[in-house]
Amino acid sequence: LPIPNLTLTGGTEIPQLGLGVFLVEAGEAERVVSDALEVGYRHIDTARIYDNEAEVGRAIAASGIPRDELFVTTKLWNDDHARAGEAFEQSLDRLGLDRVDLYLVHWPLPKVEGSALAAWHGLIEIAESGRASAIGVSNFEIEHLQQVIDATGAVPAVNQIELHPLHQRRELSAFCAEQGIAIEAWGPLAQGKTDLFERPEVLTAAERHGKTPAQVVLRWHLQQGRIIFPKTGRRERMVENADLFDFELSGTEIEAIDSLEVGTNFGPDPRSFDVR
Ligand code: NAD
């Protein structure tokens, strides 16, 4: 697959498209990741809380693909902020790897004073040890980013946030662009839970290009420089979701999709989410 790499601040290269494995159940994840690697995916996004790191690791080991051709992300869960080093070791053990390409603080937990900062200090040490090529955060609002940057001078390489045509995070995206923080869009298809694929702005472009609505939405992300890892357990959809590199949306088509913004999040609110 001709999936392009982007270069993160700090120099780490990341395939712009990968596979996310949130809600891929235990018992299914090894097969799903094996299928994805066979189809040509080389970037897998998991997390401790997804409870499938061990299966992801087994699929990677079984694939025989050289480690340096793969990009693996995992994340520090909310109850591990004060023990990032240990939690990271445990993730590595489950993955069967001696390093990851990207390690993220999963949520900022702003209601717990100092928690995000403690986690970020932990990730900085992990990066210095060489066992994470890049480090970043997830679900951080501008004030949460500003806090860790001001306190440490270390700028996260990425911010992984809910972002799709219905919720575009323009102000946060502009702040990240200024700081050199790449955006990873989670829920790039709005988690398949909305009428996004039936909206005329998406359907018209799909018909014009002979593509599916999902492909149009994913292409809309790529053309704006975001990193995406749409989730599916179905092999034919893995192929569909990676078949994005033989067409280009026009400026008018992008603007039409931009107009779908509704101004609210669909997933949890990072300012209050504190499940541990
Ligand atoms: P998504 O937007 O990728 O939606 C996935 C759903 O979309 C599927 O379950 C399916 O119903 C549908 N779908 C997928 N491909 C399709 C196709 N070709 N045609 C029609 N429908 C299709 O949502 P997601 O899984 O929540 O997000 C992607 C990844 O982002 C996750 O797997 C995970 O790795 C990451 N994520 C991170 C966070 C975070 O807090 N950092 C939160 C949620 C997800």
C-alpha cells in the first residue's frame, strides 16, 4: 500500500494511516491485526485499556515483518499517571516489544491536580531511555497542553483527539499547528454512530469520485494532514479504508464537508472525563 509517512517534530516518521483496535474484543484482536498486516497496514494504535496489547504483540510476532517497518502506539491509562515507567514496562511486556514508536498520555484528568504533569514527566523519562521513539498526549485541550509545555519545555509530538466532520476542533488544531504538534484524529468516521455517510455533502463527493462515503471522509482527513487509524474488524473494510490514494477532493468538496460541523463532541468531554 502506498501509505505516506509524516515526520513528527523530533524526527520520528509515522505512517499517516493505520488501524485502531479500540473495541476489538479479546480473542479477536490477534486475527484482526494479522489481517491488517497482511492487507498492508504497518501502523497499529492500541492502549492498555483496550485490553488487547498481548494479542497485538502476538500478531506482530507471527507476521515476521521487520520491527523497523512497523509503527506501534500504546497509551498510559488514567490510574497509572503516577507510575508511568512501570506501566510502560508492563505494556512492553504484553506487546512483546522492547520499544514502541509512540507512547501517549491517554486523558488529561484535569480534575486531579498535577496528574497530567506527573504523567508527562514520566513519559519524558521513557523517551530519554530510548524505549519510545516519540511521546505525546491524547484528549488534551489547549490549557492542558499549555500546562505541560510551560512546566517542562517538552512539546508533545502528537495530540490524539476526537475529530471528524461533525466535530472539527478548529481552535485546538490551530494551536497544535503553531506548536508543531501533529493531530491524530480518533473516531475519524464519528465511530459509525451518526448519519455522516448519508449526508449529501459526503454522498455527492463519493458519487463523483466513485468512492464510498467512508473513503471520502477519510480522504478529507488526509488532505488536511491528520493522522488516522479507522477501526474495523472486517478485512474487506480494511482494504476499503486504505484505498485512499488514487483520488483527490477539490477545495469545494472539502469546504462542503467542513460545513457539517455541529460544535459539540460525541465522545467523552476531556475536561470532566476521569474514569480510572
Ligand atoms: P471510527 O471512527 O474509526 O469508527 C469505527 C466504526 O466505523 C466501526 O466500528 C464501523 O462501525 C464503522 N466503519 C469502519 N469502517 C467503515 C467503512 N469502510 N464503512 C462503513 N462503516 C465503517 O472510531 P474509533 O474506533 O473509535 O476510532 C478509531 C481509533 O481511534 C480507535 O480504534 C482507537 O485506536 C482510537 N481511539 C482513541 C481514543 C482516545 O481516547 N485516544 C478514543 C477512541 C478511539
